[in-house]
Amino acid sequence: MFREVINTISPYIPGKPISEVKRELGLEKVIKLASNENPLGPSENVKKAIKESLSDLGFYPDGNCTELKLKLAKKLNVKPTQIIFGAGSDEITQFIASIFLNPGDNSIMARPSFPRYETVTKVMGGLPVEIPLKNHTHDLDEFAKHINERTKIIWICNPNNPTGTIVKKDELYSFIKSVPSEIAVVVDQAYREYIDDPEYPDATQWLYEFKNLIVLQTFSKIYGLASLRIGYAIASEEIIEKLNRVRPPFNVNHMAQVTAIAALEDTEHIQKAKELNKKSLEFFYKSFEEMNLQYIESYGNFVMVDLKKDAVEIFKKLLLKGIIVRPGDIFDMPTYIRVTTGLESDNMEFIKALKEVL
């Protein structure tokens, strides 16, 4: 009755929502540091835009995201015809798999990395080729060794989720240049806005040189619009035209488009989120060092820390204290937890609880 490949796919398991934990455990206060969300949420400009657009809810959204596309194209210095929007950038990964993969083809990705790359490959009857991380980051030399005549997509999550590490500029450029032009190279930059390091490459600068390059970005992270589900891809006009053939006609809702426009213009809120994230990471690093815990230095808004114990058990004990984190077993890192940076008070509550459960 069902396609055989479906039995090989594990459903995505999101971080536990606050409401569920409160209900299950009878807690009044719960702190969620599990899903790499911006603890500041959206800006006041975004909230104002939502209120002003409520009267439009009875109309279909603009299927082309015209106004948002024009504003974003100007910001990124690309043509509007080089951008496509999705219900989160993860929806766009499905579009990409749909236009490149035939049954029996393969796509190359790191392990652990964002799990949707594996899922969308399998859904299309493709074979995921998973390359273990080296020093917690992408091993592009091994990627290159596994490219063959059936390779159609290469996925590079930069910074990588869950480890927070990056492939630096020269290495990434050299790798993309070495990839045959008929293979799509997808660089997922969901956390790009948090990074100031000059060694971090914004791959959009290479779009005119590499016609097989696709760059993914999102409004879910630093912009604080996770619940509205809006992300985007930038690529050649040819690739975007093909992606639009498989995109549902009204996949990005009106409220998401309106708030994304407002968020783009609010640079002060972005800077505030960056500064908070930097302070939070510094606090976590200092706290972990005082506790003699090893961690992976992160370029995102989260950090992986090695507890040297069963992470699921620690996760459960933290949950009883009203702290939600992400256990590393789903990333094949069974003694690690991934914790999102939060408000100062939330970070302190987490460290206090972690010390108690350890």
C-alpha cells in the first residue's frame, strides 16, 4: 500500500513546546532552550505590522511574494528572479530534491547535520551519502572523494547544526569550484546573521560565478519569526524557475510576508539579538569551563556541551526542573546536549539546574 522507502524515514521530532511540558509536568514556569529560537522574539515593528494586516486575513496571500522579493533582492544585491520563498527554508529543501533527484541518484551531506537533507533525499528515492564530521565540522575532502556519476546534490550546512562549526571561506570556495557544474551545491546559512568573523563566507557573493550554487537563508532565527514559517533560497534564474514549478501556489502566508518585510528594515533589533547571543555564548563557555565540561565553540545561537553522561537522562532531569534542551542522541552524540542561548535570566536558570542534576 505504501512506498517501501517511507519505512526507512524517521519523522522529524521537534523540541518539546512549553505548553506541553507545563501540562505534562504541572509546571508553572518553563524555559525553552531547545530549538535555536531568538529569545527576544520579533521586533516591535513586526508586532505593529501584524496588527495592521489583520484586516487582510480573508484574502489569499501574494503567491509571488512580490513586495518582499523586491526588498530582499535590493538588500542582497541580486535580481528578484533569483529568489524563491518557502514555508521555512526546510520546505525549499524538498523543492530542491524534487527538481534534481531521480530514484537511484545520491546526495552528499555531513553527519550529524540538519536532518531534512537525508529525509528529502529518501522521499525522492535517492540515496543519502553521509560523511562523518571531522573535528565537528564538514570534511570536504571526503565529500569530494564520494562524488560520482549519480551525485546530484551536495548539502553544506554552514554554520552546521547541531555543532555550530563553520567551513571557512577559502576552503568552501575551493570546494565549490571543484564540484562538476551539473551537481547542485546547497549552502544552508540559517545562522549567517549571527556571525561577524571575516573567515566566515557568505556564499551569496559567489552566485554569479557558480550557476549550480543555491544559498538557503531564513527569517526563523535572528529575525524571530519561527512560528510564521518563512525562509528563502537565492540561486541562478534557471534554478529558481525550476523550483517555482514544484512550489505550491500559496505556500507562504500573508502574515509571514508582511512581518518579514518589517523585520528586514529593523536593523536595531538584529544588532540587539547579536549582542545578546555573544554575551550568552561567553557566559555558557565560562560556566562549562568552571564545571570542567567540554563544549564545541559555536558560530550559531546554540552550543553543544559534552556531559560525559547519558544526555537523555540529563534531558529528563532538566525537564523536571522546567528547562527544555535538546539531547544529542538524535545527532549520534549521546553524551552531548544542545542548548540554545536565551535571555540572561534563562541562561542562569539553566546553568543552575545543570549543576544540580549533574
